[in-house]
Amino acid sequence: MRKDDRQKDISEKKLNQYTFEELRNCADNEFKDLNVAKLSRTSPYEVGSLLERLSPKGRQKVLKKLSEEDASDVLAEMYAEDSAEIISEMRDSRAVKILQALEPDDAVGLLRELDDEDRDRLLNKMAKRDADVLRDLLTYDPDTAGGVMTPCVISVREDMTCDEAIQHLRRSQGSGENIENIYVVDAKNHLVGVLGIGKLLWTPSNKKICDIMCTMVEGVCTAEQDQESVAKLMAQFHHNTLPVIDSQGCLIGIITHDDVIDIIQEEATEDIQKLHGAGGDETIHDGIMYSTVRRIPWLIINLFIAFFTSRVISIFEAKISEFTILAVFMNLVASLGGNSGAQTLAISIRSFALGEYHAGDSGGILLRETFKGLLNGMVVGFIAALITSLWSHNVMVGVVVLVSMIANMSLSGLVGAFIPIFLKRIKCDPAQSSYMFLTMVTDSVGMFIFLSIGSKLLL
């Protein structure tokens, strides 16, 4: 096919799908003009994005026009909480068909968000084999390898010949997600090796699997392993799948690259939101009360931090009244210290997330970040002091700004590195509202340093 023909074919396919904006327009018209065939060809992600913004009645109108298979693809692209809400609004018979059409790991994520009563009712109405698989997966912590794995894994026995293994794979068509690497097990299902699909196809048919498999299986995960460490293993070995074993070494599932992408996105989102005191799993589409309840506790903490800073300023109230120029520049020192500390904090939390921090690194990290803050304070402080001196026509005010910024930015570098290290040591999330605690130090201490130096040098 020529390049022009390929581009024409792609353009025609796009015209046969809805864009998100077109779906929104259909929603405004209560879906009276919605084309069922065109909807079935539309990206599940686009349809899912629309459903997250619709009322329960609007969701029903869209989902009624989709088959169970298409509906399952859409729900798999949505947040599990939203998918669970949609499933709970359906008739049990349709909900069960959609659950059975979902990949087991996606179905389990959805079921975890349902009430116990709804979950048990739907599982009891499913085919026993499917229900048993989902019940087994529900026993794992959702943040572990077992909680995100899929049990749909194709494996071959080590005593098979290559021809027998190929025939086995053909019979298993569509029942597994691992295509590139085939895992090899013994008679008791213990994981004993791995074999590339290419090598299997190129090897003579009478050759035994045990003679050509690789016994060094990389990236093996235990079912109880934390999902964050699973993501690091995937990044380390660059495989499309990772095998999951139980405590006896038996192969019980695999984790695919799309699961790991979800883990990375989830962990990164959680860290960013917790850094500023928002809920780790909060989204922009959450209800008003849900988000308010998650944010208020940290905002109250922030309120007391602000009062503490105000108390520091009130100590120097008389000096500020006498030298009003101090009031003009004290926020400058606090702001630059906060920004400098935030840079250190971001780098520190990233290092924790990527596993770059190890026990014994603390002393070196704290020392280096303090010196980085010192050098930043000297450079930025000199520029600020020069501008301040010209602005205020008072060289001593510039000196106060210079010394204060050097001191505060050195401190902010130290504190920006110390806070996540300390939280990690006491087994708390290093990202949890770290920025608020950093701000408390850089604002209150920074202003105290600035006002103390100013009151001494501007006599």
C-alpha cells in the first residue's frame, strides 16, 4: 500500500470514530443522534472519559448501545471507583457478563471498590471458574504484585518437546497475555526457566524444552512484593512481562507492561498530590464533600503553621515599625528559601521513588544539599542584595538580604533533604505533605533570620 493510500485509510478510520468533543455534543442532545456502529469503533478511553462526566442516567444511555465486550473495554480504561459505580447501577445479569469479559486484574480492581454485599452477589452469579479466580486475586493486598497480576499466563512443561510446546500454545490461544517470553514449569508448576518464542519456533521439533530454556529467570516477583518494587524491576530488566510466584515457587501469574504503566502513574500521582496535602487518589472529578474531607486536615495544619510564622513576625513588630523597609523585603527571603527547598525536596522524593536512596547515604546527601543551598544563596543573594541596595538607596539593607538569603537557602537545602529522609526512617510516606513542613521552616526561620539580622545591622 502506497503512503498516500495508508494516510487516506487512517483518515477514513478516524472519521468513523467519535472524538471526545463530538461525544460531548451528543450528550448535550441527550444522545438522540448517537451512531451505534461509530460508537463501537471509538476509542474506549474517549468513551470512558465521557462516562466519568455524565450523570447515572446519561451513562445508562451510552452503555445500552455497547456490547458487553465493548463496555468492558471502556470500564477497563476508567478509574476503578467510577467503573464500580457504573457496575452497581446495572442489572446483575449485564454486570456479570461485563465482569466476565474483563481481564481478571481489571475485574478485581473494580470489585474491590464495590460494597461487600454487591461484590458477593455478583460473584455468586458468575461462572464458578471465573468467580474462583477473582476470589483468589481478592485475597492479595491491592498494592502488591499479587494484587495487580493476571493469572492468565501460558506456560509449558520442561519435559515437552518443542513440537509439543507449540501445539500446547496453539490450544491455549487467547488465554494468556505473555507472547514474547514463554515461562517453563516442572511437573508441580514450579517456575524453572524461560524461553523466547522465537527460539522455540527455530529449534528442531524433537528438541526438549529443558535443553533450550534459560534457567536464569530475570525479574521474578513474589505475590506479596510491593507494587512499587515491581515497577522498578520492569524498568531494570526491560521485559514486557514479569512472572509472579507464590511462597513455594509455583508460577501463579504475570504482571504485564500496561499494569506497570498504571503503577508508575498511580505512584507518581499519589506522591505529587500528597506533597501538597491533597488525597493521594483524588481526581478533579471527585465529589465536593469527598475532596473537602481529604484536604481539610492538612489545610488546618497549614493554618497553624501560618500562625506560627505570624507569631515569629510579631516578635519583631516594634523593629518593623521602626524600619518599615524590613517589611518590604522579608517575604523575598522567605520565598526564595521556600523555592530552593522545594527543588531539593522534589529531587529527594524522586530519588526515593526510583530506589536511588540507600541506607548510609543520609549524611552525604544532607551535606551536599546544604552546600548546594549555600552556593545558590551566595549567587542569588548577591544579585538580590545589589537590586535591594539600588532600590532602597541603603547598602546595609542589601547586606541584610545577602546574609539572610545565604543562611536561609543553606537551611532550606538541609531541610528539603532531611524531611523525606526522616519520614522514611519513621516508616511514613516521604511525600506526605512534605512541602507544608518545608514551608513552615523556610518561612518562619527565614523571617526570623532576616528580622534578627536586620534589627542588629539597621540600628
